[in-house]
Amino acid sequence: MATHALWQADVADFDAWFKVFHEDVGARKAAGIVDMNVWRDPDRENHAVALFAITDLEKARAFFDSEELAMHRERDGVAHITVKLLTPA
């Protein structure tokens, strides 16, 4: 069964965040996280939503919980993060 992750957060500046997001694709891939889509909330211009396919659940969980990612979030003005893991019904 395929696992996906729905990630949402408020970002200080969507365009700046999106640039860094693209630069970090290799780190996500190494953690078993494959980018599927990214959206900007039309009613909250600095609210980002991303959908990922997860190829390695344990690596992905470790990545989402990592201290390195926490430092990125703080540096890049990312707050109110939610990550929801999903499997097909």
C-alpha cells in the first residue's frame, strides 16, 4: 500500500520558501520522500501545502522529526506545521 504525506505550514514569504523547497529535493529524496505537488492557499498567500509519496516510511518519519529540518524551519520562517501520513482505504 502506498503511503503519502500531506504537509501544511505558514511561511514568512511563499516565494522565498518555494525556492528553498526546490533546492532541498535531494534531501527529501534521500529520506524516501518524493514530491508530488505543492499548492499555495489562494486565501492565505503565505500558507503552503505539499503532497508527498513516501517510499520509506521510517526514513521519512525521521526526516520530518529531524533537528536539521527544525533548523531549516526556524531559519526560513516556517510555522504551524502539520504532517499527516495517509494510506489508501
